[in-house]
Amino acid sequence: MKLLLILFMCVGLYSKTINIAASANLAFVMPQLVKNFNQSYPNIKVNFTISSSGKLYAQIRNGASYDIYMSANELYAQKLYNTNKSYSQPVVYAKGRLVFISVNKQFKSINLYHLPLVKKLAVGNPITVPYGVATKQALINAELYNQIKHKFVYGESISQTLSYAFNSTNYGIVALSALKAKRLQHLKIKTHYTHIDSKLYDPIKQAMIRLNNQKETKLFFDFLLSQKAKKIFKQYGY
């Protein structure tokens, strides 16, 4: 009887599991969002898959089973909506910001116009990474793109771009949110960064859609738009 009760409790620990497809820049904020959500809804288990927005978009188009898609831009979410893959219109849940980082002591302060002096620069691939699109746009508008494009080392996600900057190139253009991870504290001691003028690129509006009409999906979707979630996003650089 006790064994049956224990099994029942284990099975009943989560009454529902939802699966989130989340863009790579959300890797550091998602655990905190889920933790906060579970304080109100402890019986809903939230799994999340982290990858580039473009790759997740392709997976969903090819039939991958997710409940919510959180893109790093509006474009991919809108494309899914246009193909009747969603149960909601795209909604902006956060706005991203670009920063230029240096893990080299060459510059006491840095700005974009130091870029011609660097040997290699980690940037997001604009084909799959929305932050890569914004990076390209910023460099074109700053009249630096053609001068330095041969120095690019492309990351296939913003997380990979950050890894290249820390471990290979010493310089990169990444999402501010990527620098907010607690596990990067020991690396950030030697890291300088500066915000890239937001006038140089279109606003990075990160949008999401619901991929089904389940109650639990809507609960988490609504939570991501709540004031609690907005405070968490702000803490993580959005």
C-alpha cells in the first residue's frame, strides 16, 4: 500500500509537462523564469530546448513538437503564424541589446571604432541568428562592415558567439543578456564591454507564439508577459 502511494505521488508530482523552444540568448534567463513560474504552478513541469531561432523555426516547420516558440526576433514567429502553425499572434516578450565586448586588456575603454585594430571578431551568423542580423546592420550603418568583414568568426547561436569571443577571438558583438549568466562571473572580471548605439540597428523585438491551445501552455505564455517576468528579463539584460 505504501509503495502504491509513493508511486502515485511521484506520478502526480507534475500533472502536465510543457516544452518550450527558446532562442539561444535566453539560455541564462530561462531557469529563473521557470523557477518563478513554478512557485505559482508547482505541478507544471517546464522543459526548454535552447538553440538558434532559425534552427528552432526549421524544426517546428518540420513537425517538432513544442508548446511555445520564443524567437530572438519577430520574423520567425510571424512566419510560423502565417503558415497556421500557431494558436496566437506573435507577441513581443522582450527587447534585446547589442554590446561590443573585449576580453583583452588592450583597451581601457572600447567602442566600435576600435574594430579595425582587432585581428578577429566573433559575430552571430545573420542567416540563423537574429542578433547577427542586427550586428551586420549596425556595422553597415557605422560604415565599418566592408572594412572588417574578413575578420568575422561566425557563431551559429549567440551562445556560441560568446564562447568564441571568450576562448578564441578575444572580441565579439553579442547580446547584453549573454553577459548576465552567474557562471560567467569569473570571466567577466577581465571583460570590458560597451553598448552599441541602438540607433545603428533596428529594435531587436523578441516575439513568441503558442503552438497549441492547452491550458498549461497558456498559463506559462501569460506568465512570460507578466510584470514578474518583465522584472526578471530586465535583470538579465533585456
